[in-house]
Amino acid sequence: MYATQPYLELRERLSQIWINRYTLLLMLCMVKILLFTSSLRFSLNNSKVHVLEECSNIEHYYNILRNGTPHYMGKMGNYLVAHALEATVESLLALLTSLATVVEVVAHFMIELWLGTYACLLFSAAHGAVEVATNVTEKVIGVANKTLIAAANELDNGLDGLSKVLNKIIETGTKVSHLFKDDDEEHASPEGQFKKINLTIASLRTVKIPESVNDKLRSLAEKTPDFEDVKNKTKGLVSIPFQTLKNEINGINATSMLKNRKLMSVPPIDMGDAADGVCSANRDGIESVYRNLNSALIYSLVATAVSLAIVALLCLIPAAWHEYRQWERLSALRDHERTVDCKDPFADTHSSASASTASSTRCDVIQNYQGVFHRAPTLIGEWVARHTAHTQEGALRIQWLLAYVLSPRALVPLALGLAGVLVCGCQFLIIHALRIQLASTSTRDSLQRLETDTAGLVAHDLSRWADSTNAYINGTEASVNAGLLGWVTTATTALNTTVAALLADIDSTVDRAFADTPLHRPMVTVVSCVIGNKLRAIEAGLTWTHDHVRIALPRIHTARLRDAVAEPDLPTHPAYTAVLQSLSDRLRHSVDRVLHQCCAAVRIELYVSLALLGLWILQTPLGLAMLLFKSHCRRRNLRRRVP
């Protein structure tokens, strides 16, 4: 009954039903739920610690939201109000300057309309008379000089022959006189008299009316007073008070006219301690919430674990029944094989030797089944027994022990344990790689940039807001100028075109009527005095109106707005400085805490895998204990049989 076989019998099989696949699956589910619960508790504890530790920061940001928003809105509003008032004063000063310019131009126009017209006509008449006289005198002098020179030339040519005859007579008389007179009487000779008459006739060729008369007339024409001189002098006298007024207006500083911006109230930022804030005042309530969550988590874990344990115990019943049915079938097969009489047709049926030989060569069917369907454990057991056992009984014990340790049920925790150890090793490698990356230079640089980019992001957002607001102001200004003042541009452009065409027509008409005549310039002057100057003044006024009549709305300057909102003299709060300085440390600590949590979870998984390996290793002492128990029972039975 207690003989050792190289395979497992029913009791030995039933000793391993607790490591069936269903029980192991439920045990793994329990471990998974335990890991999940542990992770959840760790997360809740981290959340609790984080919330309680960051109460001061929460209160700080809450104070910024509660008190900082009115503060910065007040500063921005004060800047916008001051900027709007400054722009209003500048617009008013520009309007006063424009009004002074308009009044000055109107005064110039009235002077030119009433006084300038008569003065222009008077001086134009004088200038025209002088110019006509100058032109006539030039022509008369030219004709007279030309005629006198021609007559002198003809007279000189007629007397040329007489001069030659007289010269010969004079030469003859000179020679005769030298014979009868001495040298002292030479000057009273007829020769000298004839020479003087000849000289007076020759000088007629150079007689002409002097051109200095034309020069004097031209000088008189150039010295004739001009309308432009009088007009410019009059405008200069009239412009003096207006220019003084405009200089005084331009010298006014719009900013200095405004009151000090510090007089406008700005709500202060409460940078005090946050001990009496919302978070700190409800610290007990926060802890109570986390205690309730942990209690609910523990109750859920206990209920789930008990339920799974009960189901795992219930799974032992079908496993035991399956092993029992399997053993019954194997036993029936073995009994059937033993009862079959396999006789040799050539052997002696009455020979006892033949029966003894058949009995000794008969094999165990269960052992054959074990060798066929569990080949690896059988071969390993036979190989180990062949190299270590010295007796048949020892070989059977070794084969049985290896069959027990390497049974299909015992191999399940072995496979799960080895797979778990491999997976845990891979997870530890991944966590180690993440820790190396966390401590790398690139991560530190990224965290430092995260700390220093806050001011840049705020400035960028403020610049984007200013740009969008200025774009809206530009569109509104263009719409107002086009909708309300567009008719001014259209009207001034049309009137300027009409005035320019009228001036061109007047000039062309005067040119056609008086071109190449002495009256051309006087008529041009008269027309300019009566009509042209007025039209040109109107054209200049329309051009000025076209260029200056428009609405210019004030723009928002990003740099000024940033300077107005910023507070360089505000004392830095230690809590705020600590928040900025510890930002990278808190991020690094948070990531390291997550990695630590993952490492703890992987460590638990490794312990579970090692526990599964321990379950498989536990089969060895259990098998040895069962072998010892069977040997003890066999020896006790032998002692009972001995009389």
C-alpha cells in the first residue's frame, strides 16, 4: 500500500490541488487588487501631502487672484485714463494750432482781397508803364544810332576824294614853305589848319545817342515796387501775432498739464500671511476627506479580498474532483490491464515458470501514461536516478520526487514566477533610464527655462493684446474718417481740380490774346491780381484742409503699458520668491516621487514573483516529507507483520 512508485498517486495529487490554475488566477487577481490599492493609497497620501504642503502657495495665488486682479486692472485703467487725457490735451492743442492757422490764412486772404487787389493794380500799372517806356526807348535809340552812323559813313566817303586833293596841295605847299620860312613859323601854316578840319569831320562817325538811357530805364523798372514784396511784408506783419500764439501752443507740454498719476488710487496687493485663508482654515476638513477615502478604500479591499479568497477555496472542490476522476480512470485502466490474461500461444499453459515470467514482465499502465503524457519530468527523473541512485528503491524515490516537483500543477507557479522576475527586471531598467534622464543636463536646462520664461510669456501676451487693440483702433479710425469726413476729401479734391483747370484756362486765354506784345506781362499781372491770386489762395486752403482734416485716435504703446503696469519698487514677498525658486525642485521631486512609487510597485511585483518561485521550491520539502512519511508507514507495517 505504501510502496514507492515513480508517479503520483491520488493523495499525492490531491496535495497539489491548491496550486491549480483557477486558484492561482484568483490569487494573482488578489495581488493585482492589492497593488492597485497600494498605488491608490500612495496617490491619496501624496495628494494629501501635496495639498497640505501647498496651502501657502494656494493662498498666495488666491490672494493674487482676489487682490491682484483689481490692482493690475486699476493700474492698467489708470494708464489708459492718463493716456486718453494726454491724447485729448494734445488733440486740443493741435486744434488750437489749426484754428490759429485758419484765422491767419483768412486774414491773409482778406488783406489780399481788399488791399492787395488795389495795391497790385497800382504797382502793376506803374511797372507796366515803365516797362513799356523802356521798350519804346530802346527801339528809338536803336533806330537813331543806326541812322546817324550810316549818314556819317556816307559823308566821310564823299569827303575822302577832297581829302586826298587837299593833302597833295598841303604837301606841295609844305615843301615850298620850307624853302622860305624857318621852323618857328611851322605851327601857323595852312597845313595845320587843314588837319584840324579833317579831324572834326572824322569824329562824326562816332557820334550816337548813349545807351545809358536804357540802363537808367531798366534800373527804374527793376526798382519799381512789386506786389509780392508788399504782400510778403504785410503777411509777415500779420503773421507775427499768430506765429507767437502757435509757438506758445507748441511750447505747452501736454504731460505737464496733467496731475501726478500717483494721485489715482490703485488697490493694493495683500501679500500677508495666508494662515487665515480658505485652505488653512479648512485643513481639518481636508484631512477628514482623505481619512474617509482611505477608510472606504480599506473596506473595499477587505471585502474584495475575502470574496476572492472564498472563491479560491471553492475552486479547490472542482480541482479535487477532477483529480479524483482522473485517478479513478487511471486506476481502472491499471486494474483492467492486470486482469487481462495475456498468454503466449507457444508456451505451456500448465507451466508455473511461464506464469512467473509473465508476471514479472508485466508493466504499470499508470507509469506508461506518465512517461507518454509527462515526458519531460519522466526523462529527467530517470536520468537523475540513473546517475545518483544505487538501489531500485532509491531510484523510485528520486523519480517520484521529481515527478512531484515537476508536476503540471507545480510548473504553473514556476512559469509565472520566472515570467514575473523577467518583467520586473525590464521595469527596473526603464525606471533607471528615467532617473538618468531626470538628472541629465537637458532636463535641468528645461526646468530653468520654465522658471525664466514666465516674464517673457506675460510680456508676449501683453504685446499681443496691445497689437490687437491697436488694430481695432486703426480700423475704427479709418472707418470714422471714411464715413464722417470722407466728403471733405472728395469735395476738396473736386474743388482743387476745378480751380487748377480754371487757372490753366485763364493763363491760356491771356497768352492767346497778348502773346508777343508789350501788354502781355502787364495783362498777366492784372489778371493775377484780380483773379489768380485769389484762386491760388483758395487752392492752398483746400489742399491744407484735405491734408489736415482727419481724426487721429490715440494708440496703445506696449512699452509704456508694460512700464505702467510693472512695479519695480514693490518689495518682493518671500513666499512668492520661494515659489519661483523651488519650482524646478518641486517638479523634480514630483517626478522622483512618481518613479519611487512605480519602483515600489515593481518591487511588490518582484516579491510576488519570488513568492511564486517559493511556492514551487516549497514542493521539494513537501515531497521529501511525504517520502519520509511513506517510509515510516512502510516500516511500521513491516514491524506489525513480523510475529
